Amino acid sequence: MEVVGLGIIAACMFVGVTVGSVLAKTIGVSGDVGGVGFAMLLMVIITNYVKLDDKVKNGIQFISNLYIPIIVAMAAIQNVVSALKGGAVAFLAGGIATVASLALVPIIVKLGKFGNNGGVGA
């Protein structure tokens, strides 16, 4: 039954990419506009509103453990390529945002320590 879960994911991906491609052609953009997002939205709707067997859910969970990190990595690569093509300003803006986010992590951890007695860092 895990294979059924994998099939549901494949069907959602097919529908999502098709919708994204049709949307891209409609607005005159080459490629795919939000196909993966449409696929994920469809998966969320199916998993929340359709009663699925536990084994089917295991198949979906198996792929979801792999799927999201892969998509994030693919999106990160596209963003770096776009930033490099966009010039130094886009690359510098991304770098500054990343460094600022990393610099804020210790501050957020300290705020968590003071905010509750059993929370982060306690």
C-alpha cells in the first residue's frame, strides 16, 4: 500500500506541473509557474480531507522526508544563479540578508531564555 502513497504524490506532481505550465503559457512566461507549489497544495488538501490508510500515509511520509529538502536545494540553486546573473547588487543583497539572519540567531536564543522558564536554552 505504500506504493499507492507514492502514486498519489506522482499524480499530484503531474497535475501541479501541468497547472503551472498552463498558467505560464497563459501569462506568457516560458517554463513553469508554481507547479511544485500547486502539487504541494494538492497534497495538503488530499492528506487533510481524504481518509487514507496508514500504509498509504507511510508512502507519502517516505517521499516527504526526501521531497522537501530536494525542492529547497533546487530552489536555492536557482536563486544563486539568478543572483549572479542579476549582478553584484542582487548578490550583495542576498549575502547581507543571510549574514544578518545568522547574526540574529544568538539574540533570538537569548530572548527565548528570558521569555519562558522551560523553553529554548533552559
